[in-house]
Amino acid sequence: MEFETIISHAGKKMDPAYGAMSMPIYQTSNFVFDDIGKTRAGYDYSRTANPTRKVLEDTLAKLEGGHAGFAFGTGMAAITTAAHLLKTGDHVISGDDIYGGTYRLFQNVMKDHGIEFSFVHMNSSKSIEVAIRPNTKMIWFESPSNPLLNIVDIEMVASVAKKYKILTVMDNTFATPYFLKPLEYGIDMVMHSTTKYLNGHSDVIGGAIITSTEELSKKVQFYLNALGTCAAPFDCWLVTRGIATLAVRMRKHAENAQAVAEFLQQHPTVAKVYYPGLKTHPGHEIAKKQMKGFGGMVSFEIKNGEAAAHNFLRKTQLFALAESLGGVASLAEYPALMSHASMSAEARKQCGISEGLVRLSVGIENSKDLIDDLSQALEGC
């Protein structure tokens, strides 16, 4: 079946008890055993497994084309669980332009547990290979990246990793499996903040991992259960419900983002626009090759820097000043003091996050209204 058909039936596993079209929310901590050591369908305790969560996890695996899916309480819970595949003394090569929460976990938490990190710009195989050490065990990256929308050649990363027998993990939150399926390009594991586009309605926090092999699936399931990082049943139900409209939402997000990016590109107060759908974007051709669309995120730099960016953000009306992204309503934020505040000023400068940078999560409103809002907010900046 085509993607739209698969997602429109997400979670529509027929309830065996009463025939409900929507999978029930099994809001229970535990399940009654039929006998000593004998469970019903393998369910004993909801931390280990829950029927509502299983529907979401199976849906995620199907959408990404993976071996298995796993749902977590937050995006950071998913990342933390993935990090537990590493051991003291291991080395990780990470993209330098990544979500601030991921950077904080790597730099300020996991380093204290003896794991080493190198943050590199993944624009060539050489930049990755130069960073490889004998103890390199994982390559972690995003494409498009947060917040600069850098595009990484996924096949190139997978090729280098396989050559050196290194595990690859890609955060696919921005693109979603509607526009991009990293496992098809040789990536070992995909991560999502389901808070964002997969849910799409800004009303739940969640995360996901999709694995490519049985071996990885067993490891992730073990750590999910051991760490207790699983998602709650009601949250899983909300994400599953959101996934059903993913295709129509992503098409509108991308259509609006393209219009917004083209408007910003010609605005006199804007110094630079970051959107892979623009032909001027350095990763445009790679994005065209590996993606079905360019997504709903746009970042741009205001010429007059920090003060002008703050002025702009105070004046927007449709673009709410808020962190997060991927909901149906448009959002605007200031990475240096919001989503990426946990990065040092030096680290932000090194990866290209300037004091004039603004990140937009372009919603599904009328594009003319969004452009009118941007236009009035940019006036005088």
C-alpha cells in the first residue's frame, strides 16, 4: 500500500472485544496472568509492553521500513536510551549542528560517564573519516539539521560507517518518514521526537526509535524496559491519532515553508535564508535526491543582528513565540537563547548559529496570512 493509505489506517487495529475502530487506550499498569508464568499475548506490565503502545510502535516500524519501533516518554528519553548502547571509553562522531538538548546530553551528561564526542560538520566523507578513532562506535546526525537546515548525504555517511563498522543513528524529526526514510539509505537506527510532526498538534511529548535489525531491536527493548523510558498509553494513542493525518499536514507544511522562504529571500532586512527547497541552498541537490519534499522548517538571519531579531519576535502575531515545532500552528523562536541555549557561545559560533538567527516552524495556515505577518514584523528591523 502507498504511504497515505498506511497512515490513514494507523491505529485502526480492530478491537477484538467490541470491534472498536480506534484502538482502545489500555490505561493499566499491569495485566492478569492466566496462570503462573502464563500471560495473555505476552503482556504482564506496561513498562515492558502495552497493547496501545504496541500499535504505535508497529506503525512507526511500518512507516520507516524498519524491523521494530519503540515509543518513549520524550524525545530525550529516546536519545538517552540510544546512548546506552555505548560503553565507557567509546567515541561518538556527532553533527555539530544538532538539537540543543541532544548536544547538552552528549556534552554535559554522557561525557561524565566516560564517553567521548567529536562534533563535526558532515559535509564530506573526509570530515567524518578524519574524526574516526579506534574507539569510535557511533555516528549521530540530523538531516535537515536543527536549526540551520544543513543537508547530509545519508548514503555517504552510511558508506563510511559500514567501512569502519560504526553504528549510525539519524534523527529524522524534521523530515518525517513521509519525506525521507533513512533506513533505505543504509542507516542502522532512526530516532524521532514524536512531539513534533508525527503527533502534529502540540499536545503531547514523546519520542521514538526504529531499528533495522533484530539484534538492535533486542538491545533497544532491553534498555527501554531497564531504564523505564517508555511512553504512556494515552500519549501513544495521541501520537497514533496524529500520524493518521501526517501526509496531508506535511504537504501543506512544505508548501507554506517554500512560500515563506522565497518571501524572506527577497526581503531587504534578511541576510540569509536556510531552507533546502531553495535552489541557492548548498544541500538542495542532495535533498532532492534523498527526500520527497523539503519540510516545514525555515531559519533566517536578520541583517541587524540580535536586537533586530528580538524586535521581530516581539511583533509576530500568527507566529507564536515558543520552542518546539511541527504543530499545525506556526511558531517562531530564537535559537541562541531558546532551543540551543545549552550550547556554549563558542559552540554556537563554530556551527554557524548567529545572534541574528530566527527559526520558524511554518504551520498549515493560509500562506498569504503567514507572509503578511512576517512582513509586518520585519518592518523596521
